[in-house]
Amino acid sequence: MQPHQILETQFGHKTFRGKQLEIIEHVLAGQHALVIMPTGMGKSVCYQIPALILAEETQGGEQQRGITLVISPLIALMKDQVDSLRNKNISAAFINSSLTREQREKRYAAVSVGEYDLLYVTPERFRKPKFLEVIGQRNVKLLAVDEAHCISEWGHDFRPDYTRLAEFRELLGNPPTIALTATATPEVQKDIVRQLGLTDPEIVLYHEGIERPNLNLDVIEVWGDEEKLEQILHAYKSWPGSGIVYFTLIKTLDEFSRRLDELNIPHLVYHGVLERTQRKQVQNKFMNEPGHLVLATNAFGMGIDKEDIRFVVHADIPGSMESYYQEIGRAGRDGKESHCVLLYDEHDLNTQMNFLNWSNPDAEFYERVFHFLQHDIEQVVAFGLEWLQERLNFKKKHDHRLETVLQMLDRYGAIEWELEPFHLKVTGEIPDQLLNQDRLDEKLKRDQQKLYALVQYVKHKGDRKAFIHEYFGLPYEPVGT
């Protein structure tokens, strides 16, 4: 089948957007691509359609269908994408830590006998010998790296295993590779190419820009929660339809939810502390029913591909321009006028500064935590993280550096841990990167610069879209010029 046929029969669209077809043809010709495309503009099609065409191709004495391997860091998004593909009768699956051992074994067996045209995994899956054995039995025709900004340690969502992508590509026989993201500064773009083990002449950049003409961007300086509530109510009443209000802290979100309840304003609530079934129920309601207002933390975003979101309000300042751009990108995907309002209260900067400190522990703290895990793991497992927190921070109950340390040790493969049900074990040595204070200081400085850029955006008196384009290293022409 040809790309246009698959687009219409499988995906229900008659025409490609932007450079989608050009990218697809480039990949089908066996070439590498770096794709930067606004959220909601159809990045996934750029590898899903080639995957279906390549699955049918056989060479020499090949007995099995080809397979496209998709590397993604987001387990929830992975499941949503696979569910969507299966609804289109496309043979796809994921293998990740959300599966039971029995479920994983069944999928490994299916992969080894030639099932699935697309297989989604996290980069950490390459640590598993069983996976390497199974995927080694397949002809990987295409490697797709989703959320490719996670490759860069200076990006906003660094995943250490993404730095092994050149190694992964070699293990898979160096297949054609497509890396995709919605946001990447010029520095991060260079880092992505380098981490893939490629050079600029070997990979073509397809940059679809970040311009969304139908989005109206506004910043309103406020003082205190009363003025924030007024602006949220104004958005709710002025722009009928679905809307998202983003909060940084769950306790603040809950307080605003209580205030809206008092005013009899119907709304949904979504944050990471809710049980998984509750989160799924809220997401399904928002996606499938018209006109919902949802109060959410940034946990609400994965898998949110709803066309008719009329407004996105940031009740608190986000931590970076990348986060801000991704979150406003959920508005107006149907091309109709939509509104993005950032409510700026200078006091909220203190919260983000605390977040910066919590997400950037120093080398001494990393070493102290790892020492406890090596020598007192039985007590940690028996008494839980609160017990460990008390011994690390004494009276600092609101210090969240421990969560960062555990997350990074897990990402580097030094430990394995789960919060619910609680499970933790040491599986390796602490990596040198987490003990290098100069390196950690440099990362903190980069994070501070990202927050400062957002403050500059707030204070900017000119065209806000021009500011965003300059931040991402892109030329800008105002609509109508």
C-alpha cells in the first residue's frame, strides 16, 4: 500500500499535514530524520505509516515480517498510542514495567514468532537480557525515538538510558532512525544527533516550526488567590468549551477546587496522587464528553489529544519555556481560536525555586542516600521512605530531594524501586555523573536559566510569539505580514 492509502484507510485522513509525506518518503528511502513538530500536529504518523509499509517488505530469505521499534519514556502515553493503533486494526504492542511477568513473557513469545508491526518499549528495557535476545530474532526495519529531547542531559526531561541510543542502534543492526519531539532548542538538537551516533550530513532536520496562529497568548499579573480565581472564572465564562487550568502544587489545586465547588462551578480534578483508576476516569470524561473544565497538575498531558480545548490557563508559572509551550500546545488543535493565559504572581517564583533545589541535590546528598541504601536497606524496606527521610533531613519535612535521588538512581540502573506497593533494592553502583559536583552545578545553572527565561517572557512587552520563536532559535514572521 502507498502512504496516502494508509492515511485514509487506517487513520481516516485524506491529506497529509505539512511535511508529513516528505518525512515518510525520506524514512522509506532508508534515511535518518530528526522531526520537530508542534504538539498535536501528527508526529506519530511519520513513523507509523512507514512501519506498516516496511512490515510488508521482505529481503533475501526473510521469513518474518519486519518490525518497527518505538522507544518512548512515557508508559501511560505508550499504552494510549498502542490502544489507538489496535482500534485501527494495526498490530502493535508495548512491553514495559506495567505488565505482569506472565504478560511480558507472552509478549516476548509473540515478538519472537513474528507478531506485531510496531513494538513500544522504554529505553530501560534494553537492560533486560531477555528483551535483547528476543528483539535480536527480528529484523528491525525502523527505529523511532519518541520524546527525543529526553536524549539531552540539558533537555527538560533527561533519561540517562537515552544516552545509550547509539549502542542500541548498533545492537539492532543500525536501522534507519527517526527521532521526534515537539520542543528542542538548537543546543538540544545537536545533542540528539550526537547521542544517536550520527553526524549532521547523515540526518535530515525537519523543523515544522512552533507557530500556532489560532492561539491567543496572554500574561496577566495577579496578586493572591482571589485575583487568580477571578481570572479562572473569566476564562470559564468567556470561552465556552473544554478548558484546562494548570497548577504546580496539589494542595493549591485542591483549594481552588473547593472554591469552585462553593460557587457551583462543575469541574474535574486530575493529579498524580489520585489512584490510577480515578485518573483514567477523569481523562476519559474529559476526552469523550464536551465542555469539561479540569484543574490539573502537569501530570495531565500524556495522551491528551483533544481537538476542541478552547483555553489553557496556567494558575502558576511553569518551570521552563519547554514545559509552558508543550502545555499551551494542547489548546486549539482543531485550528479554531483558543486562548492561553499565564497568571503571574511573583510569590509563585518561590515555589519554582524550591522545585529547582529539590530536583538538583548535591553530590554529598546523593552519596549519603546511597550509603543508607547500601548499609540499611532492610530498615528502609521495613519502615519506608518516611523513616529514611527523617534520618536524612531531620526536621525538613518538606524537602523532596530524596524522591529526585531515588528517581535518578533508578534511571541510571543503580536501584530498582516502586512506590506502590513499596519495593526497593540496590542493583548497581552509584554513577560517577551523580558524584561530579561541577557537573551537578552546571545542570542547576541551566535549570535556573530556563526559569529566568520564563520570567523574561512574562515581562516581555512585545510580541510573545516572537519571544518564543527566538528562545527556540527560529525565525518569526507575524501572521498577515
